[in-house]
Amino acid sequence: MSSTALIRSERPAWKEKPKPVTQAAKGLALIVTVVAVVIPFWVVIATSFAPDQQVIDNGGYAVWPKEWTFTAYERIFDQGQVTDSLLVSIGITLVGTLFSLASTVMLAYALARPGVVGGRPVMVMILFTFLFPAGMIPSFLVVNSLGLRNTYWALFLPVLVNAFNLVVMRGFFQGIPGELFESAKLDGAGELRILWTIVLPLSKAVIAVVGLFYAVGYWNDFFRALLYLDDSSKWPLQTLMRTYVTGLNNNKLIDVQGAAAEQVHYAPQTVNMAVVVLATVPILLVYPFIQRYFTKGVLTGAIKS
């Protein structure tokens, strides 16, 4: 047996080059997946820019607008509530992500350090909440008893720390060599200085990924505002989008002073799709800048935890 054949036989199966049939099957599966994702999203965008009459004639959607128009976006921005809700969503996402990241980093660092008093019981309680989360009624009673109802604090304080994100970040911190901590302590550095000057610069990947997880969670959350905010003028964009998609807000966009013919040519699907586009685009713009950290941040933290 030649040396090349011997080396090839000693390779594990997962290192062998895939057969042409396998590569073709993977490529076909990838193409089908991409098409299944891109086509619905494109229909949403096309419908939001299509004229009302074309959407009505096509049964509520448009694959390619005959005439690109911003009428649907003008309708929702003229109403004013969408602009306010967009600002609310941006504020909640930024503030909530900042608070959650700070809390998760400090708690994960404390639980990752050896010899922390009460570290194991605290970790057990965190994992217990991960397996058995609180229900809607107990959460509502706690928020109401603390006086947080009808305030924006109720949208992120009850979910300030996510157990999964905490476990991932703790595992990443545990993977940092202990010699760095020992040398820093010999130089007289305290725990906060070690966290700020050593741990955080080495943990940019996991911090970016966990921050994205928190941001997406805050941005997409609609039910919490529906549960805790009675004033609809305080609703974030996702909660307001629900009213458009379900048709509860469409009647406000019809010009009651216009002619009856104008009402006949009004297609609510264009407004619904326009709101969906506005609620989706911000996260799509942020994701490409964070995507390269996913493998290094999540997998390293999850494996070592």
C-alpha cells in the first residue's frame, strides 16, 4: 500500500472530500433554502412599493411593481404614530441592550471566577429559571406590584438577564487563561480593573454576539408592551405593526374626506407590508457587522461551559 493511500485511510470520515453527488445535493438544498427565504421577503418589499390597484388586482400582493411608489410609506408616516413608535423601539433596544450587557458581563464574570462565595447556588437558580421560566400572570403581578406598569422600565427590567446568554458568556470567560488573572493581581489590579482592561478586550466576539441577541430580542418583542402599556401612543414599532397586520389600524389611513372612489382603490396590504419592512430593515443592517463573531463567540462559550 502506498504512503498516500495509507494517509488517506487514516483520515477520519469527516475530513474526506465529499463526493460530487453529495456536493450537488448540498448545493441544491442551499439554493432551495435561499429561494424559500428570499422570495417571500421580496414579495413583502414589492407589495409595499406597488400601486394600490395592482395589489387589488393581484389578490393582495405584487411580485414586481408596475410603478414604484412611496404611497404606503407616506400614509403611515403622515399618521405620525409609526414615527413615534420607531423612536420608542430604537430607544428601548439601545437602553435595554446596554443594561442587559452590563448586567450579564458582571454576573458572568463573577460566576466564572473560582472561589466565589455563593457562586454555585446562584448558578443553580439561574439554570432553574432557564428550565422553568416564570409564567405570564406571575410576571404581571410582580411588574404591577413594583409600580412598573405603564412605564418603559417594564419592557426590559423583567428580562434584564437571559440565562442562555449568561451561560455562553460565563463559558467564554472561563476559557481565558488563569495566568493573566494571576499576573494582574501580582501587579496590584483589582477585580474591576481586571474585568475592564483584560477580560473585556479579549471578549469582543462574545460581547458582540450576546449584544446582538439582546438587541434582536428587544426589537422584536411586541407582547410585553401589549401586556404592560395601556397607552397605545407608547407602543414600540412591533406592537404597532401587529395592529396593522391584523387590520385594526387600516381604517385610520383612509381619507374620510376623500371621494368614495379613493376608498375603493385603497389596498391595506401595501401599508401592512410597508410597516413590516420598516420593522425588519434595521436588524438586517446591523446583522452583517456582527455575523463574523458568531462562530468564535457562541460556539467557544457554549463548548467550554
